[in-house]
Amino acid sequence: MVRDDVETHFTEAVGALTPGSPRDPSLPVRPGTSLTGARCRELFEVQLASRLLDVAARLLRERGEGFYTIGSSGHEGNAAVASALRVSDPALLHYRSGAFYLTRSAQAGRLAEEGLRDVLLGLAASTEEPIAGGRHKVFGHHDLAVIPQTSTIASHLPRAVGVGFAIERARTLGVPSGWPDDAITVCSFGDASVNHASALTGLNTAAYGRFRGLQLPVLFVCEDNGIGISVKTPPGWVEQSRHPLLEYFEADGCDLADIHDVALRAAEHVRTTRSPAFLRMRTVRLMGHAGSDVEIGYRTRKEIAADLARDPLVGTARLLVEAGLAVPDELLSRYEAERDHVIKLAMECTRRPRLVSAEEVMAPLAPRDAGRVAAEVARVAPGEVRDRTFTTPPELEGKLTLAQSINRTLADAMAVDPGVLVFGEDVARKGGVYGVTRGLLRKFGAERVFDTLLDEQAILGLALGSGLSGLLPVPEVQYLAYLHNALDQIRGEAATLQFFSQGAYRNPMILRVAAYSYQKGFGGHFHNDNSVAALRDIPGVVVASPARPDDAAAMLRTCLAAARVDGSVCVFLEPIALYHTRDLFDDGDGGWLAPYAPPARWGETHVPIGRARSYGDGRDLTIVTFGNGLRMSLRAAVKLTADEVGCRVLDLRWLSPLPVEDLLRSADLTGNVLIADETRGSGGVSESVIAALVDNGFTGRIARVTSRDSFVPLGDASSTVLLSEADIERAARKLLA
């Protein structure tokens, strides 16, 4: 392997160092620092190993045996950040955190080779890699409290704030979090990431929490190398753009003694004050962005040389040599010996097993233990607790609306599990825009039912951190259109955690969303969004869509149980227009109300994930629908039945996974299927229903009727683009003609 400029520079620069007078290794490595010579030597070994992991990554790529080359060269100063923390402090790391990871591994008493092997197995995509099992190269290890992060820029900052929040909130509630009571969260990221909306959310949420007097022990570490791939960060931007309410620290990441001292002060500040802080670590980026990056295409030779001159590995070698604790030849010999060792270890890792089947790849994606979920559904709070929760037990209230049924189910869930949190915009004092969470604040207090700042990414970040830390979050996003502002917190963070940690980490949650249209023209698109396509293509995420009050209660209990048992991420779409609906066919008939099942019947009324509900026994036509479409389809079916058309209506209830078995059974009973889909024709649910029928060999007639490919306008014009009862009836008659 040809040595690049970074290796050559290290050899030349260290060889030119002049040894100083010998110093006691137990003393500071230089005046004015708390870094001892002995600790400096230990961290040099870690920095050296991290540098050589990057060398090995490029060698593996050249040989077609490695699959990731974004390295940590120039960022080795983060070894000192790890040194300032405890092994039990949860860490959400930047992808240039090789030295941090190796330091944390050594702090846990592991052999140096174990940390190296972890990373090399990831580069080689081996199933023996300890966190992702070959699914991605990430820094992560459950025993080291290193939570794996994807490459999505800055998406982990909102979650990091959530973890810090959950450490304190779990302690207050007396619920085990998995972290020590005095733990702090560390979150590292690059300077280019500071500009991302997710980063701004994380930093702003932490500052907002501090302003409100909340305890949020989070240390943000910006590793500022001045460039994002090829785009320069303006000098001074990171320190000038920081949030003024965050305690600010700054250090030279190329000077191990400086970053060591400042990181200790920053970590101690966060730990003792339980408040967030921002540490800017000035670094350089060596070897380019990744192995395929040709820096000379966008940087001058002078700029590249200036970074080489600040090489942190050379800087630590200089500390040791000038303190008389090492001589240049010794360090160069150590470099060569460690280089040979790391490359040999890398080649051994390429011979370890890799993923070879879809089943292997997908195994940790969305585990389903239906038996345990069914048993968990039946769990109820002790009688005296439930008596304190309800003035009148909900099963004795008579028939309830959809909104009332969800409300009572949430209260029952909170009574049985002290870790359940309900939060979002307007959910506490107001009780939700539609009154769905009304009364929960009074019953369970502000520690468990609380209003958040108006930022969907912040809401989901709090949920992700809470679920990761032993709590069971039930966040609310006020309208479906607003969820798209923060969808990557579901797609890039929530859905991937079990996949990239083989189930070692989970973020169970039930995200409640006021969804769909039919508010009689009120609010326009942003209060009547009818698109769920972005949710349905996220692997492993459960998408529930109850329409009737009894289904909503049973399905919400299922989602809560699946979150506890399987770590499921569930999105619970609640049809706004049906929240307070009482009648089905005629005014005053009460046909859309339903009684609340008593706890003794929760087991028998359990609705498993992926099971539909059928209405009617007609043999001529199956109408497949969900949400608002159910009420319209039932009304249309009555009119068709009056004309001697035998109908059955199938409420899918679950949009992901689709209830394919129930769908096929109902379709085969009639041979004619009409899909009544309130989402859009393009990217709507009906497309997947048709595909499921065809893929599974259904040979009967299929038709669909949907809402138009349009945003929903204000006023009466909304009826021109939304699916209607009349549309369903006309489509049914046309199909059967």
C-alpha cells in the first residue's frame, strides 16, 4: 500500500522533534495542564490506533474488502473528550469518533485489540461486528453506552436532548432509565452539521429547557474542522452562531492537553449543574472527506499543508518528546509496529462471516412477539389505582365517541405504567386542540403530561430519547401535515435504531397524529392532509388507522403493548372528522358510538397488529376501506343493499403492515373488490392493496376510487377533490355493471 501525504508527514515531523529533559510521567505533561505524562501516553496510543484504522479502511477498499472510508484523521482529539466522561454516560457520536470509541472501550477494561476489531469488523461488513452486525459501519456498543447513529446529518441531536431529558424525568418518576442518576449525555457532530434544521432543533430545545428551568444534562461537542465535504465553514461561524443560553467552551482539538482540560471542565459543568453546554473543538480534516475524495479538486495545496501542520497525532507526539517521555525513534517504531498489527487484524476481519440472506438482514428490523403482546394488552392497573384515576369507570359511562375512547385508553395506560408520558403542543392545559387529552394533566400531573415547544422535531426527539431510556412516550403531532416537518426523526432515527443495533437499543413509542380530512372545509390543506405515503414506506414502522371508538381503544392498547414488548415504533392516525361523530345513518341514531370494554374483556377484544374488521356478509361486492372511508362505505353499502347488491365492508384498520390475509379472504368471498381510499390516487393506500391482491393470485375484478391528486382547499371546494359517499356508490355500480 502506497503511503499518502499524511503518513509521510507524520514520519518526517516526528523524526524532526527534539527531546526535552525527562519528566516524571505522573506529573503534568507540561506546565498548566492537568494531563499527566502517563495519561498522555495512553491517549497517544488510542489516537495512533484510530489513525491506523483509517489507513486500514483505505487498504480494504483498494482490495474490495472494505465498504466504508469516512475516517477520523484530524479528529483524534476526541479521545480526550471520552477521557473526561464515564463509561456509563450515553454517547451519540459523530462519524469521525474513532478515537472516542477506542478510548471508551479501553475505559471499560477491554483489550486494545477488542476496540480495534469492533471497528474493523464494521468496515468489512461482518456479522460479528458488535452493534450493527454488518448492516452499516457505525460506532456503537451496548456495554459501552455508545448508541449507534446513522449518517443522516445532525438527526441525532434532538434524540440526544431527549436522552438528557429522560435521565432526569425517569429519576423523578422513579422509573429505571438504564442510565445512572448522575449520567450526562454527550453528542458530537461536525461544523457543517450546525446549519442543519435538526441541529438547530436540538440546540434550541436544550436552551429552551434551560430557560424553563428543566434539567437537561447534555454536552454538545462540535468537532469543527472548517469544511463540510467541499464547502468551507466561514471562520468564526460556529462560535458566533451558538445559542446564547448554552454554556460555551472552546478548545484546540489538535492540542491534547488543551482539549483534555477544557473537556473536563465542560463535562463537570454539565454533570454538576444538570444543564446543557456546547463545546467547540477546533480540529482539522486529514485524508479528505472519504477514501474516494480528491481534495485537490476544491482545496489549495497551501490549505491542505496547513491542516497537515496541525496534525493532532504529531501534536501529541510533540508533547511526549518535549516532556522527555519518549524519543522520536521510539514513537516511529511504535507507529510501524502498530500499523502492521492493525493491517493484519483488518485482513483477518475480512474473512469473518457476512450477511448472506434477506432474512438475516431483516431479522432485527421489527420483531413481533404476538403472544407476549396479547398478554400485555390484558394488563390493568390495581383496583385502587384505577379508582383514583376515574370518577366513573369508562366501561360504565355508556357509549363513547372516538375522542373519548382514546382519552380513556390513555388514562388506563398511564394508570398501569408510571413510565407512560403524554406530550406535544397543547396537550396538557388545553387538553388537545380536539379535547382528546383533556383531564390527563389533572389526573397524572405535569411530570407525565406536558406541553412542548412548537417544533415537531423537538417533540419526536424527546420521544426517541425517552423511549431509549426506559420510558414509554406517547407524543402527539397536532396535524398530519405537520408531521412531514420532522419525518426524518421517524425514518432516519426511530425506525433504524433496532436495525442498526440488532435490538440492543430500542425506542418504543406511539406517535398520535390528528389525521385526514373532512373537517367541512375548515383549515385547508394543513389541517386536512390526506397523504400517508411517506409513513408507509418506512420499514418496520406500524401505522394504525382506527375509525370506530371500540377499535381505537383496542388498537391503542395493542400499540402500547407492542412498544413495551417489541420496542415497536407505532404511528396512530386518528381521523379528526370522526373524533366527535355520534351517528352513522340518521341523526340521533348513535351508530358511531361504542362502549368501552371492561378490563376483564381486554384480552378477548384484543386486535392484533395486521388484522382487519369485516362488516356484513354480502356475496356480490367487497368494499375495502379505512378511516373516514369506513363510515362512507357503510352508508353506501346500505343503499346498494336496498338494490339487492350483497355487500361486505372490510376496514383495514392497519395500513402497515397491511392485513393481507383478511383482505384475500374477503376478496375471495365476493370476487369483486372496490377499494374506497380517502388518500390520493398517486401514492395512496389503494395502490398497495391492489398490489397485495395481484401478488397473491386474486383473479377477480378490482376497482378503486380515491381522492384527487391535490392539496385540500378551503371551504366547500374541498368536496371537489375528496372521496365522497356518492363516489363510492357510483364506483360500486360501475364495477358490477
